[in-house]
Amino acid sequence: MFEEAELEKKNIKFIYSRPARGNASGEPGQMQYFFCEEKDPSKRFSFTKDQIGEEAKFLRPNEIVVGLLFKDEFINIILPIKVQIKVKETPPGIKGNTAQGGTKEAVLESGATIQVPLFVEQGDTIEINTETGTYVRRV
């Protein structure tokens, strides 16, 4: 028999990310993501990329996400399944045969790189599925 874990959900704000301090051999550590409670910025905590997973690449500063609490300690975050995010840079679409639904690479304001349809332009806001890391639609 196992006891049921009591998890609590609380809104938290993503503040910033940075590489963790290096290890004893001087190699840089993995990315660390810093958060605070939505209503109390003095209560700060962090997670590593391994703890958050691939969804971390869609975090933007000051974004509100859901934090999971276990025994009054944050153990992980939950991003919305779909987020709207601005395209920071992408090459212009190539005119011609687009019947096959061509794609191109785009860098998002969060720093993530994904494939988008050829008609997406720099400055467009697009919707991304955070679970699959794929383009959904232009907003």
C-alpha cells in the first residue's frame, strides 16, 4: 500500500535562466531556471533543465506558469499545452512550389528553434504545442 501524495498547484513566475556554475573540473553546468512566487518575489527557487524537460525552451521572462508543491516545496512546473510566442528571426519564405507544405527554421523570442511553414515571417506571433515542440498556427 502506498499513501497518496498530496500535491498543491500554485502560480509562479519565471524570472530568468543561466548556465549553472561549473563543476570541479571547470566545465560549465547545465542551464538553471529561476522562478519566484507570483505574489511574493522574495521567495525564489530554481530548477535544472533535466528537472523541467524540453519544455524549458519555451519559457519567457515574467511568464506565469503553474508550480507543483509537495510538502511545501516546489518540485516541478506545468507549462500550458499551447503557448503564443513571437518569432524573433526567420529567413524569408522561398516563392515557388509550396504544394508540399515546405518549412523553414525560426528562432523564437525564448531562444528555441523550431520548424515553421514558409509563410511565417519575423515578428509574427505563433502558437506552439509545448508537449511536442511543434508549430500549431499563426495567431
